[in-house]
Amino acid sequence: MRKSVVVLLAAILVAAFALPAAADISFFGAVRVMPTYYSNFDFDDNNPDDPVGTEAGLITGEHIRSELRLGWKAGGDNWKIMMIAEADVDMEKDTADRTTPFTGSEFGIERFEANYTFAPALVLSTGWNIRAADIKTGGLLFGDDHPFLEIGGKLTENLNYTLTYIPIQVRKKATTDVSTVADDWRVYMLKFNAGVGSGSVKFNLSPLVLYSDNRAREAKVFYYGIEGTGQIGIFKPSFEFIYADGEFRNTALDIQSYAAFAGIEAGISKAFTPYAAFRYARGDDNETDSDVEGFVGITDIGRFTPLMGMDGNILGESMGNPYGNVLYSYAPERKSTAVSLPYGGIGNGGNGNNPGHMIVAFGAKGAISEPLSYKAQVFLIWYDQTENIPVGAGKTVSKVDDYAGTTFDLQLKYAFSKNFYTSLIYSAFVPGDGIKDQLDTTADDTMAQLASLTLGWSY
């Protein structure tokens, strides 16, 4: 037995020394430690704050969250493999030195991707890495690290394609009734990317079609759309339009809605690049009729979009009610109504009777010096429809106002070296009448605030 073990260890050592000659292998990693403070996400200082959902679990008030990543990748002439192991930890006794079943603190493979290139027009990829339909623009439809199986490649010099199968959920409901439908949610995505123009005028246009076969919610929805980014001199325009068309299998309810985004930034200088943007998703105006008109994407990924996104700003956190969004999402898709008809969204909880939203954003970013950079932005937020939103107890208004409120985000980042940086975010949500009208008369309409410091290492 011992002899067999020695032979096995010798074989492993031989393979380990021989492998670098056959493949390019590298290791990398990152650590983010984030002391953070949440305050009054319910806009009411008279009541204790509810827990906020984060990647590390439910957290209240001041806390320290850490994101720990260890990655490795290898590749050859036609193949590549990448894996990232990660633990997201709310740093307290029960999570930092042990694991619980309720958080992301278990250390495991967070992202994985492997691909093989048969030909420029045929690349096979699989794993659970970031895949997206519109993360380069408004992020209204889909972007996440769900599992996938994909073929894609370059059809011509300026035309690429991807055909992606995304099994979000593939399991049975916990029930003894064998006739119950599968608790499945599978998504199919076809996307093209065409480069047009030349010189100082260039555009990338991406027509796309997604089919959401959401048996967990008895909904089937086609999403048709286009995403576009460009460069015209110092200006960078971007836009998207998405149309949703579907139905609930077990009822006569039709799903028809749409969403859109448009933005432009101007590269005036390295220190000052201003932008303006518009983000819209249609809301539902009558929860009792046969038309489900509130837009719900597969995941709203607004927090990580390049123009309006900021990793850690207040609107990208789980604000919950009264605004109605969840982690990563700028849309109030979780807004509760008397009749809830979910057909997608993060966690499959986006309500088709949601009020929709419109955000007008203004911001700027730049590098003040080589190590110091900033981003500042203001969002003006409206609900698209408010007929389905109940008025707060004791309020005399007959209908909730459209204006939800104003957010302000400021991020400062200082890179001490290529391996260490600090970043500070201050973010506030000042409630408008659309939020205040939902609160009880006992609430004090306090603005919500967030402050977060990131200590970041990478190698």
C-alpha cells in the first residue's frame, strides 16, 4: 500500500514539473476588506433598521465585509481554463473563522470558465463566469455569473456571435406531489456584435434575442432588443432597447413590456469626463387586468454598468421596500402589490405588476493625478406608474406621487501601488414624495445613507 502511495506521489511530482512546459499557467488573487455603514434604508429613523441583503448574507448597521479571491488560469494553443475560488465574509465570530449555511463565506469555486477554439467561427465555452446581454449599456436585461454552455466566434472581421444556454435552476420543487412541474428556469440567448464605421466614428451594434423558459413561475417570455456603443470624436454614446413578449402558462395573462437606456459621455480631459444618461422600464398601471405590463428582466445588473454603475453605491444595494429594488438592481422590480406576478429578476422575484422607473442621471469621472481618481453622480428617480402602490397608513393623499427621490454617489480611489489601493464611497438617497406617500404618518422621512471604505490588495 505504501509503495503504491509513493509511486502515485512521484507521478504527481513528475506531472507538476512537466505541466508548465505544456501550458502557460499563472496564479492571481485579490482581497477586499470593506468597513461599511448602512443607515435608514427604510427612510424611517423612528424604527430599527431591517437587515440588508449582501453577498455575505444579511447585515445591519456598521459592519466589515471581506471578499477573498484566489484564482488560477492555464492555456495552450487552442484552449483556456480559468477558476476563481472566493469567500464573501461578514467579519464576525460565526463567519470569519467558520462557515454557516446562510452566507457566502464557504470557500469554493465562485467562477469557472473553460473554452476550446476549433476555428475562429467556432469556440466552445462552458462554466459559470460572467455572461451578459446588456451590461455595457443600461444593464436592464441580463448580466450575471450563472452556469452556461456556449458556442460563438468571429463570422467576419467585424461580426461576432454567441449562442448561450443558461440553466439558472434545474431541480424539482420540494413536494411529494410527483405531478408538480419542475422548479426550472432556463434561458437561451443569441447575440450578435457588428462593428461599423472607422476612424473617429465607430459603433458596435448588438442585436439580441433571449428566451426565458421560467417554469418555476409558469412564465415564458421572449426578449427582443439591441445594444449599441460608439465613439464619435470625444463623445461616447451608448443605448439599448428591450421588448418583452410572453405569457403565463397557467392563466390567460399576457406579458408585454419594454425598457430602454441612452447615455453619452464626453472625454473633455483625463481629469474631467462628464456624462448624462436616461434609464427607463415600463410599469404596470392595473394589477387586476389581464395585461402584465411591468418590465422584469432576467437580472437587472445596473450596479455594474460602465456609465451609471458604481460597485457599492446605495441604489445598487438591497433597498427593499418602500423603493422596491434588490442587490445589484436599480429597478423597483420587487415592489410588493396585492397581486404579485413574478416572472424573472434577481432571485426570480421580480413582480410583473411593479411600478417601473425612470432615472435621469448626471455625473463625471476622472483622474486628478496618477494615483487619485474619482466618480460623482446624481440620479433623479421617478416611478413610471403608481396605481398599484398602496398609500401609507394615515396619509390623506389618494395616490402615491411619481417622484421617488434623489440619490448622490461620490467615490474616491487612491492607488498606493499596483498591488494596493483604497476607495471611499459616500452615497445618499433623499426620499421624494413618491417614497414619503408610502410611509406611515409615524415615519420621519429620513434620508438613507451609506459609507464604505475599501482596502484592496491584488497580485
